[in-house]
Amino acid sequence: MSKKDVPGIGEYGGPAGGWGALQAVAKALRGDMSAARTPIMLQVNQPQGFDCPGCAWPDPREGSSFEFCENGAKAVSWEATHKRVTPEFFAKHTVSELWEREDFYLEWEGRLTHPMVYDAATDHYVPISWDDAFRRIGEQLRALPDPNMAEFYASGRASNEAAFLYQLFVREYGTNNFPDCSNMCHEATSVGLPQSIGVGKGTVTLEDFDHCDAIFSFGHNPGTNHPRMLATLRAASLRGAPIVVFNPLKERSLERFKSPQHALEMTLGKAVTIASHYYQLKIGGDTAAVKGMMKALLAMDAEQRTAGGAGLLDDSFIHEHTLGFKELVADLDATSWEEIEGIAGLPRADIEQAAAIYARAERVIICYGMGITQHRHGTGNVQQLANLLLLRGNIGREGAGICPLRGHSNVQGDRTVGITEIPSQGFLDSLERVFGIKAPREHGHGAVAAIEAMHEGRSKTLICLGGNLPTAMPDPQVCYEAMRKLDLSVHIATKLNRSHLMVGKHTFLLPCLGRTELDMQANGVQSVTVEDSMSMVHASRGSLPPASSLLKSEPAIVAGIAKATLPESKIDWDGFIADYNRIRDAIEAVFPDFDGYNERVRVPRGFRLDSPAGRREWRTPSGKAHFITCAREDERPLARPDAKDVLVLATVRSHDQYNTTIYGKNDRYRGVTGRRDVVFVNAADLAARGLEHGDMVDIEAVAAFDNISEPRIVRNFVAVAFDIAPGSIAAYYPEANALVALANFDRRSGTPSYKSVPVVLRRAQARGKAGHVDREEEDQAA
């Protein structure tokens, strides 16, 4: 049956990349940047240029003149725009007026130019001098009876230098309350992998992809989230390495890709096939699928040994380097194929086929994204992937390993230099030794705990080093209420966003330099550094004139707040800002892995931080890598007797989006144009509910799954029949965040479960605007 016509919903028949990507680049540059600024694109991801803020995929050793992708061009043009948000803009618009605008239009207005403070009497932001802003912020922080009543958020776009100064200031101030964007994306990696292999990062290098025999991809969409990865996958596919994909949605970039970097391919050639095998498992079924692969691998190993062969498992590696193998085998033996098939949503034959591909490959890389981590069992998901690799010794040798795909371009670096609510005692000892401060020892707040503390009145202050925290978090109603209860909120930002409009008693906007801009300090032009997904640290230096003469760098703003808050500080804040080399010297003094920091970062493409697991040194308490069995509640995450009509929703990005930044309302590869009020549903699931493609629906989260008293509903979404696993649906983030309860998170890592939300679909009631967020008690009040 053909689909009915729905405005803004169509089919995209082309590959990822191709001419559509080039047209999108041209449109982004033409729309945001003046012609005089477009040459800045030749400096993106270049040794003497700046690091793209778009993603954390590493730069190749042998780069080209065009080391950026479509979404990188959008990110750079979005920052380097000629548009400005001046005091005159704020004089024209009250905060209440701006609140009614869509998020896209808030950021579309352009770059912030002046420090501003909210004036409650007029409902306007008004200009304030830097000195007065710092003085008033410092007074408010000093007035708190307990430093733990303040929260200090950090975005993953902050540089190593800004992040290190930020955590140094906050720890001298007296708290470990560091909610950060890692808490919302890869915290399951940071918690799960250290228990498995002794390090909370990936073990592979970009060069490992040249030597692997197979790549297994779980829960990520490279075409939208890290498009430069497609060049690496393309090369692997062309040399014959199988690329095995486990993902509920069919994503075009995992099917085929036409590289804009290759003229002949663009004009005459066919698109390159990416996935050799594509398994559409149910949302939340990853652990079951991986357990099935391990179970099949054990069976194949036993069959070979019975026939007199050597078997498939790496016995010497398991014996020498691991613990917990027997417990893993017992757990796999106790798990039935019926159970695995039911949870994974895949037939046994498919899982066994994937296991056979894994068994034939001598060297395997597993890549994964937030489709693995953003579940109530995200930590367990990560550990099962590690188990699969350990069975055949696929960690710690060339062409093999685990590859978590980070989002923000320095989210991993921020964590490396101390942005964490659970610092190690060794790190705190080192910080005290180098700076002579007394560092707090108790664990602080992650993102969920911070919002809870703010909502309950236990925290009264929030400082944000970038980001859009309440919009990014689940449960916007609670988050928005929490923000408005604050005595002090401070936002260090380049552009206006929704979080700036949730004003408390004292709210400040402090405009900062972007990656593209020249950072001139007392000792000359400064560079900052960032760490990518594969632990490479390299320099970044902008060259554009700042959007305003009043902009300060993020390190300078942090230092200004620190000086105003801690008049007796033991830190030479002015010295650090005069010359960022001194910050890097301090980082080196605290973290031995940064030995020779300033010298090594001057080498083109930088240097790699030590990865002990990558050389089979396991920094676990036992000194071994650990097979970790899966808890039963993780294995059956959504099994309930009342689940007959329940679907499982995952929130996803559109192709015109970077986290909460919306570049436009198109999602080219999924056929969506000019709208975001859509929910992607399997056609059979629509038919089973008496619905069809194009119908307007309400989506209601099932409160009983989380023991939450009130249902959560988003109204008037258009149902789009899509190639997605039965029982699974998807809607855009952050529009669907209202369906995710703040209490719906992984208890081991604190990661919100944006990708495992039990919901029901109903035909829409004729009320409210598209995407309207509703709660049961609000219905009753109406």
C-alpha cells in the first residue's frame, strides 16, 4: 500500500555524502558567514588551524586541504556568523517574549557581544561591565553557607586549558559538584570500561582501522553524528573488511556513502556500500544480541575442539590476562536462545551469522555510540561489548579494540583534566601537592543529582561553562522549575539559548570567544588544546577577529570569577591567563601522562595520551581484565506483564542538529523537510494500532515502568512509517525529552535513559500545538 502524501515527509533515495552534502555545505556557508570569512574553512582541523567544534573524530596523520564534513561546516559557520546579539537586541525584547521563540530562532540571532545581567523589574537583560559582573558573582558565591550548594556545569566544547582552570577554581572553592555533558552521553563508558579493562576510554587509534579484519558497529549514526568517520568506514569497506551493523533504524550513512573528497566517485562512480550486514535489533536489545554472539562463539569453539581443532577462543590471552571467564560461561549457559531472540528481536540465525563473521576475523574493532550508553542498562551494555572482545584477545593489539564514539570535540579531554564529580584520591593528592590547596574529598553531583538538588532547593547556584543544560536534560518541566528557583545562574556562552531565559534572582550572560577566533592575551596569541575520541591531544588556534571587542576567552572568564570569589586564592590566575603555556605546565605537573605537554603539542597533529589497556596493562584492582556477567534486570530491561501495547522510544538527532543546537528543520537522510514534530514507527506497529502513515498521534510515556505518579505526554506528532525494528519508535531530541523521567537513568553511571522509554501511541486529540508537552495534572486543571 502506498503512503499518503504528508507535508514535509518524503523519501531520500541517494547515498550519504554526495552532492547533497556539498550543497548543504555551500548553503551553510552562504547563509551564515560573509564571503570574507569563508576561507576560514581551510583552517579547520589543520595543524596550524583550529579544531572543528562539530565532533571528536580524530584527524588523519596524512590530512588533506579539506578536513571538514557537512556538519562541521554547519558548526563552524554557526559560530563564525556575521549576525550579532547586542544590548540593543535585548532592549527590544523582554525575556518573556524571547521565551516564546523556538530554540532554532534564538541561536539564529547570532553571537553575544556584551556581558549582560537580568533586570527583573523590566524583564530585560541589560549591559554590565566585566568587573561588576565578576564582583557580583563572587559575592554571591562567597555568601553561600556551603560550597556544595553550588553546581558547576561544563560543556564538552571547553578546551583542556579552560576545563583545568575551571576544576581548579571549583576545588579550591570547596566542592566536587561537576555535572557535565559526559553524564548525559558516555558516563556508562567512563564507569563500565574501568571495571572491565582498567581505563574509561577507547583503546584503538585511527591507524588501527587500516589493519582490522572486521568492524562491528553498535548504536550510532556516523552520517549525522561524526560524518568524517565515513571516510574511514569507506576505506575499510573497499579493502574488503566486513562492517557489521546492529541498529534499530536503517540509517543511510550505514548503508552507502559517496565521498565528496573523491571527484571521480562523485561524478562517475557508484556509492560505496558501508554495512556488509545490517541487523535491526529492538531498541534495548543490544546486550541480548551480544550475549547471543558469545553463546554462539562458545558453541563453535566447542565444536572445533571436539573435532580436534584448536578452538576459536584465545586461551592463552584469557588465562594470562583475564578473570571471570568461568562465571561468564555459566551465565551464557543459563541464558536460553528463546530469551535472547525475544529480547534482541533478532532470529538466532542472524546472531549466529554475526558470530561467525566475528570468529573468522583475526582482528576486530567494536565501535559504539549513545545507542549503547543511554539506557537504564548502559553500563552493562558497554561491559558486554568488552566481554565479546576479550574472548578472542581483541584488545591490546594492532587492528583491534574498543572504540566509544564521543560527541563534543573535547568531552573526553575535559574529563581527562579533572571535570568529574567522582575524582580519584590520587588526582586530588596531586592537585593539593602542586597548588597547596585543600581539595574536597566527598563525591559531588552529576547531572541528574544536580537538577534534583536545584529543584529541591539544596543547591542555589549554577555556573555553566557553555552548554544548554536544562534543555539537554530529561524532564524539562522539572529542569525548568529548578533553574527558576536559583539565587544565581551564570552562563558563559557564544550564543543565546533557552537556558539563558530561565532566570533566577541573579542571572548573568558572559560572552566568550569561539574556536574560530583569535585569542590575544598579555604574552601574545594563545592556542588551546583538545583531546579526540582516540586520545590524541592537539593544538587549536583561531584566527578570525572576535565577534566583539568585549569578548573574553573561557580561561579568562573562569579566572575572573575565581579571583572575585577567592580573594585569598593560592593560584596565580593572572599568570595563567597571560600565557596558556603555564596552564599546560600545571596540567603536566598534576597528570604525569602529559609529560612534555608544551613541546609535544607543537608537533603537527599532536600526541597520544597513554592507553594502558591498549598495550595489555590492566589498571584494575586485580591487575587483570575482567569478564563481567550481565545482571538479569539489565538483560530484560523492559519486560513487564502489562507490556502488550507498549513500544520503546529512542530520542535521536536530526541531520540538521548538533545536540541541542538546531541548524535547521530538515533531516535529509530520513526524508524530513521543514519540520521536527515527527515520530518514526514501523508500518506494522502503526497498522496494529489502527493508525497509518501521516496520522497525528499523541505519545505517552508509561509511568508504571518507572514508578512515577503521573503520565507524560507529547501531543500532535505526525507518525512516519519508517524502516525501524518492530516494537521500536524514534523521535527527535530534545522535543521528546519530556517523555524521559528524571528518575529514568542507569543506576550504575547516572546516564539518563534517552533511548529506552516505554510509551504508547494514540490518535491525537484535537487540541494544542504540534509537539505540545502535557502532564496529566495539567489536563485535569484545564
